[in-house]
Amino acid sequence: KVSSFHRVRCSRRRSWEAMATLPRGQGQVYASPQHHLWAAPSPGRRDLGNPAEAAFDVKALAFVVQLDPETSETVIAYELPSLCEWRPHEDIEVETWLQRWLDQGHDGVLQLNSRIVVGLAQLIAEQPEVCPWLRREVERLEQAIAARLRNWPPTEPSRKGLPRTAPDALNSPCTAEELELELYVALDLLAQAESFPGSWELASSDLAEQFRQVAFGWIFKLDSLYGLSLQGQPDRVSAAGGGLGASLSLVAWDSKQVLELLACPFFRPPEITIWQFSRRWRNSQGAAKSEAKEFAEALLWELLPPEKRMEEEREEQRVLYGQRARPKFRRSATMPLGLKAVEADDGPEAETRDDVLSPTSRGRRSLSVGDAGIHPSFTAGIGIEKFDGETEPEADRVFGQSFRRVPRQQGCQSRAFDDPDAFFTEVDDRRGGLRCWNAAGEKDIIGAARQMVASTTAMSSAGGRYRLDLRVSSGTDAEAAHLFEVGLASEPFLGVSFRVNGPGAERPAEFPETDDKDEPFFRLVAVPDTLLEGVRIVIEVDFTARTASVRNLPRTEEPQEPTPLGAWLDARAMIRAVRARPAGELNDQLFREHAEHLHDLIDQGHLDGELAGVVLDDAGARCVRGVCVPEHPEDYHFYVVVPAGMELEIF
């Protein structure tokens, strides 16, 4: 019994065999012409597997891909007439494109751009059978844009301080202004694709979110390093492309996008700039009351001037309570919204005085936690007032403009490779900061061309807290990046030698220095572990608690445990005390034996009274016992080692 499937199969086999016996040219299988509406793209006709490259057109404010002439002719002649049944199209960009290439019979090679990619994708999805070639080219455009965003930016614009770049060697095909426009065009494209789910897979992919985070960092970087301020962005983009850039303004962003930008930790410009932009956006959009706290929490309060903190407080009162009068109270240097304070008694003039916000102002009141809780930036700041009424002292800032280059000592093994002419510094008088970069090349020995800068600000080891803020702007991928270090130094301008086998600054030991425990340089090993390119690092040294702490600002992870300084400070104090003694006293063997014998008698109780007091108070005898304290505590200085290829900002 033969099944029907078997009969059909045999019938087809006989027909194929019969066709094989026909003369050549007869009985060929029919295939639709390449220009037919139902024809699918043939890989044999053209190699469409090669990815297209999307170029950015500054005048059109769009990513552009140009079709090859043969495909362009096919699409214009056979696919565009059946693409859109209802005209004009609701998307003005798509309608303009259709008028140019379909209605006007434009001569030339067809171009696709990112301004129409979302609208075209929707048209193609409605009837994909009528436009196979156009569908394939739109997909190639999407892939090309995705590839460009994956490796964005294609090149960094030239500027002073770019690693391995001297000030007179600025040659980049892309300017900062062009890169800025490309950035906002890409963000606007992703926002459009998100508003039409399914029109473009890239909009919902991990690549899209990755690009957004990179873009937020570059928005701040363009302000910090290229001078393209946040405040001037709406005016710059609105004038671009003959008015096409009006929709790219930051003022047109929604609150979610703005808050994500304000929370970005990378390359943050001066906090006053971010505060000004926040106020401008809130005034233009009329931010809701519920958003006032979120915007306040996005700011770094410890970096804002006191008068701006007071202005932000007034704005909070106006938004939350309208025009009703509220009690005047003092705000801590790091106090965010959501904290309550006790009413002050300084009278109506208190709210106009800058010292009201000083952590050391008289008449301070203790703070209590409000219902909104405490933002992490509060506990990470300086000048914090504890809730038990005790005020923690404010850390003294060590500013970047106090740093100077430290020369190498004669005995440094890598002195022959020192290239001070390739080390550049720029002082920002307005902000009190320093930018420095090492453009030296290292062909023979990695790390031989590193440079050290140290602060001229002396920090007394007798007590107190000191703070240094810095940021690595570029160069964390340099070959010598692992040699970057920050630490404390005693008399750094006497010169420095660098170890050839790894990080570490040193000087030849001098009496009575003996080993690494009492050397004049103390490297803070927590700094490289905390380092993130573009993120501010705060180093605080507390000589009272004898610890050093390192943290990111804004906080990106849990800070490490403070580094203990006690053993090193004790060893350095002992050295200072010994050097203050008369020359040769501690080298006298008879004196040392006599001092140790007298102390043994005191310990055994055979020597007491006034004579025992004289022995215990004798500085020379105490030095022999290793418990001497110098009359004048030693001063220390912050130092930073800048490897070749690294750029640094010290605030």
C-alpha cells in the first residue's frame, strides 16, 4: 500500500528527471527578477555582509550611510513608490526624505540617516514584503550606528594635557564642538527609539545603557576639560544645523534624565556649575515638590559655597511651603535636605551672613534626623556636626596651586632618563587648582620618566586634619600607570629617588634612619585601589587619630579601612629627636651603657627620688631607650608621583 506522500514524491522525482532530458535553456525554474517587489536580496549579487560605516554629518545633525549606486537605483525605482500609502507622513523628517527621493525624482545616490531611521523602521514593519532592499539597508544603518556607539568616541579631541601630548602637538580630526553635537544626537536617537517599542532593538539593549553612562561622563568632561559649560549647552546646540539642534537642548530633558546626569561621578565640573544648571532646569520646567529633595541629594554639599547652600535652603522652603515664613536655621556644610534643625536666635540678619553655615560658628545647634533620612554625601563630608552635640573639626584643605615639582637626587639610578621638559603644569588661579601631565616617552625603562610634585603646605604632626582632593583625568591605561602613588613626605624638596623595581619614592638613609619603617616617604597604598579615572579622590590625614583615609567623591563603593600611621609617625619622631641631640652623644658607647644601667636601677626600685627624675627627664637617655619625643613635632607634606602618559588634576 503506497501512501499519498510517497506518490507525490515519486511524481516530483519523475518530473525532475524529465526536465533533465529537455534541451538546454528549457525547463528552468522561474525566479523573480531582482527588481520585483517580492524578490529577496541575493547575497550572490552583492556582498551585503560587510558592515556599513556610519559617518556623522555636522550640518544635518545625523548619522549617515550612503547606499551603493545599484541598490540606490533599485530602491528608488521599485520600492519607494509602494512604501507609504498615506501621505504626508506624520513624521516630518520622513516626509521630507520621501519628497526629496520620491516626489522630486532627485538624482544621485540614496542616503539614509539617523533622523529617519525610527520612522522608516515603522513603515517597513507595516509591509516588509514591498521593500526587502530598503529593509536590509535600514538594518545595516542600525548596525553601523550600534558599532559606532559601542566604540564611542571614535577619537578624543585634542587638548592640552592629553597623555603623551605636548601643548604644541594638538592634531585631532574631531573638535570638541563636533563631538558634543554627536553625543546629543545619539542620546536623542535612543530616546526616540524608546518611545516606539520594537522599532529598534538597540534602544532596549545593554549597549544603549552603556552608551548613556559614557555620554553622561562626557557631558561633564566637555565642561571640565574642554570649556564647553553646561550653562551654555542650550545656546550652542540650538544654533547648530541651521536650527535643527533645538530639540537637543538639556533644558528639554525630563527629570529622570537630568537626575541621572547630576548623579554621574565622572569628570564632575565645579559643583557650583552643576548647581547653576540644576536651578536653571528646575526654573524652566517648574519641578514638582516631590522632586526638590531628589535634586538636592544629587548635589555634593561639601563642595558648594556657603552662600549657595543657603540659597538652596531658601528654594527648598519656597517649593515645599510656598510663601509662608519658616523658621530660620543653620545648615551644616554637608547637610542635605531632609534634616531638621533647631531654630537659631541670631535675629533676622543671620540668614545673610556666610558664617552662619561655617562648621565652627558660635551658637550652633545640634541636628536631628528627619523623616527623609540622611543622604550618603552627608556622612562623607567635612565639618560634620554629630547628633550628640559634639562638632568634628573641619579638615584643612591643601590646594593644588601649592604643589611644586621635586627634583631627583644625584644618586637616583634612573636620573639619566629624567625628562623634566616633558612634564607640564597649569595653575587655575580661579579655582586654586593645578593640572599636570607627563608627556615623556619611555623606550628603555618603564617608570624611568615619572615625576613627583609635592605641596609646600606644611602639615604639623602635632594634630589636626588635612585634606587633599585630586582626580586622574586620563592615562590609567598607560604602561607606567601602576607607578602612580600618593603619600606623605618629610622635607620632600631635598630630592627624591625612584625604585626601579616598582612603585616607591625614597632617599638614601641618613643617620639614624635604618630601614623602610622610618624612611621619609610614606606611600598610601589605598589610593591606587580606590582610583577610578575621572572620579574625584579625597585623601584625609588625621594626625590626632594617627590615620589616613581615602574615598571617592561621589561615593562609588564602600570606603576602605583607614590606614594607620602610628608606627611610622613614632619612628619619624624618634629620628627627629635623635638628630636634635649633640653630635656624637648617642654614638658614645660609655654614655649608652650608663644610661641603660641607670634606667635598669629605676625599674628595679634601687634609684628613686630627685635623681631618678633627672634621669627620666634627660632627652639623651630617653633617646637611648627609644621613647624620646622631639621638642618640635615634624611637619609633613602631601606628594604625588605622576607616571609617563598620565594626566592629573589637584583641586
